[in-house]
Amino acid sequence: MTNELRFDRKLLEEAIEFAGPEGEGAHRLVYHFLCMLRQAGWNWRNEYLVILYDHESEPDYDEEYATYLDRMASGLPASWPPHSVDDITEEE
């Protein structure tokens, strides 16, 4: 079964207008994210891959981060980063 996102085209356009530079919401990240979703919908014959990264960590290159995302997807307890700042000691 394919994972898919379905949006009503008119509602998406309204959300883009709301989040856009002249809209009441005026939120750059939300606006550009919604525009990317719209573009993906227009190109409905293409497949897309969504990759979540965190600073230097990407699931293809960081096994701990990949495990974190897998646990999140499975609804299991997870935290990132795996080591908090309090765990790191400075050498003197």
C-alpha cells in the first residue's frame, strides 16, 4: 500500500494565501511548505521522498538518527539528540 497525502485543492490554495506574504498568517516556512505540497500535487505522476534531517544528522548517514525516526514512526518512546548537553563533559 502506498503512503499518500490527499488535500482538497481549493483548501490548499486558501491555506497558501493565508500563510503567504500578504496573508493574515504571513509565515514563510508554512507558506513555502504548502507551495511545495501544491507543486508535488501538480506533478502527481512523480514520486517524492521526504527526508527529515536535524542539523548534521540524516537517516541515510546516521544510524542513531535513523533509529530515532524509526521509533517515532512506530509510536515508541524516542528522544533526540541521543546525548543531552549535560552528559558531555569538557576536558580540562
